[in-house]
Amino acid sequence: MAYQKKPKKRKSSCVNLQVFNWNPQKRRAARLLSEGTKTIDEVAAELKVSDRTIYSWKQYPDFLKEVDRLTYLLENATRAGIVRKALMALDIKESYISEDRSTYLDYLDFIIKIIPQDIKEDDDKMKALTDAILNSAKMIGK
């Protein structure tokens, strides 16, 4: 008796982006990507996965949200992140300097205090930034 073969089910090319199963390797990838010091290829090599795997993980909103959350935490915890935020706030304050001069000067003072003093390579850049901030403060004070 002859029988008919069942047709094989094809794998759907659509991936359910709502379901992302976390494991230690994916968490480590999110942390490494959030630090911003390594490329995707370097992260893949460190985790011993292909770069395509990392790219596929980046398709999931949950993975991207975790990378963003960790990046935000790092930004708040590092001196560079704090300086960046203070400089952004300073740009905003500069628009209202006629009404809010003391707060602007407080921000300048804050930035000067948290600029790292022990950086050898970037010493010239930091000195230039410090001088620019001090000159701005002097101009405002007049």
C-alpha cells in the first residue's frame, strides 16, 4: 500500500522578537557592548560566538534595552559621563545666563573640580578645556 509523505514544515524566517531568553553569555555581551570599548567583532571573539550571533541578539528590543540600561548606569558612574552631562547642562544654562549667572558659574566650578588631573596623554586637552572654562567664568564675572 502506498502512502503519501507529509510535507516538511518550513522554518519561518520571522522571529518572535517579543521573546528573548537570557543566559550568562547574552548578559555578558550586553555588558561588553554597553562599555563601548570593543567592537562587535571583538565582543564576539571574546564570547566565542560569531558576529552574526551578536547582530541577531541586537534585533531583540529586550537585548537593546539592557544594553541601553547598562550604558546609562556606566554614564552615571564614570567621571567622563558626569563631565558630559555637566557640559550638556552648561550649554542649556548658557542660554539663560542673564537671569541665572550664579548657577552657570557653579556648573563651571563643578566641571573644573571633576576634571581628572592625572591623565598624561590628554593633559594638553584637559588644560585647554580648563583654561577655556576659566576664561568663560572670568568673562561672565565682568
